[in-house]
Amino acid sequence: MATDDKPGSRRRGRPPATDSAATREAILAGARKLFGERGFGPVTNKDLAAAAGITTGALYHYVESKLDLYLEVNRDMQSQIYEQFQKAEASEHTFIGKLEAVLEAAHVMNKQDPTLARFVGVVRTDIRRHPEIRERLHSSDERREEFFLRLVDCGTETGEIKPEHRPLVRAFVSLILVGLTEGNSSSIERHRRAIDSVLGVLRGELVSPPPEPAG
């Protein structure tokens, strides 16, 4: 971790008296908020330590570098999001039902903890700006693709999606979730409206073919 301390002053701090698990959670939560607000580059280790309520030296007991902490925040974020997504999609038995449940879960998470969606959004920018992040986050992309594939496969099994349309529907689902995160997550009202608009289109409630011309 690039440090703000003087050269030669870096050392591992002893764990604080508080419970290690609680301290690690505070580090992850504080780092997720800071990275989500500023991106990877501008955040310093002094910022990260202050956000967790510990010293910079103590931070080294839990993480080796700023990059390692960023990756750990990403793993924790992915775990939280996909745990809720998997519960949501397992509660339904159709493609539209599963997608609706996943979108509702995303909305609930965004209301409860906006830092999750903000961090998801900033990761996409950081991946483009920082090759070291891009090289290490390939596996999270694979996990997302696997999740989308399961949703679409359900649709082909129920007859909602034609087999030849699988790639298009998968791209559609990916676009929806990415768009909700990057374009609408900062406003709960806009996020809710965006979800309702997507579901309205899927159900055929908002858009329909134009009427046949008379005569």
C-alpha cells in the first residue's frame, strides 16, 4: 500500500483491543464508501484507516496494500450482492419472475446500503484506469456472466425465451443491471422508476406494436 508515512516508518500494528472481525468489517465498510465516492486513485491509506477508526499502522495488520484492500472490498461486495440475488431468483420459477425478484432485491439493497451500488459503479471506471485492478478482477466478471446465464437458461426451459435468442437476452439482462447501477442508483426514486419501466416493458404494459393501418 502506498503510504503517507515517512520512509522507513511502515510497520504492522497490533490488532486493536476490539474484536478483529468487527474491525475488519469497519475497514471494509469504510473503504467501500471511500472508494465508491472517489475511486481507487485518490484514496490514501490514512483516509482508509481514519474511516475505520484505526491507525495507519494498525491497518497493515489486516491488509497488505491498498490494492489488496480494494480487491477484498470487491469480493465482499460481490458476496453480499450475489447472496441476495441468488435468494431472490431461487424464489421464482420463471425468467420474468426471477428477473423481477432480482431487480427488487437490487432496489432493497440500494435503499439499505447505497455504498454497494456506488462501489459497483466505480469499479467499472477503475478497471479502465488501472491495469492492476483489471488483471485481478477477471473472476468477478465470470461470476456475473454465470449468474446471467442461469437466468436466461431458466427462460429457455420455461419457453419464455427461444434458444436462438439466448445471447440477445443475456446481453439485455446485463445491460439492465449495469444501467441501473451506473445511471440510477444515486436516486432511490429514479432507481424505482427505472425498475418499474423495465418490468413494464417485459410484461408488455408499456410498449406494443403499432396498430395495423386502416383499409
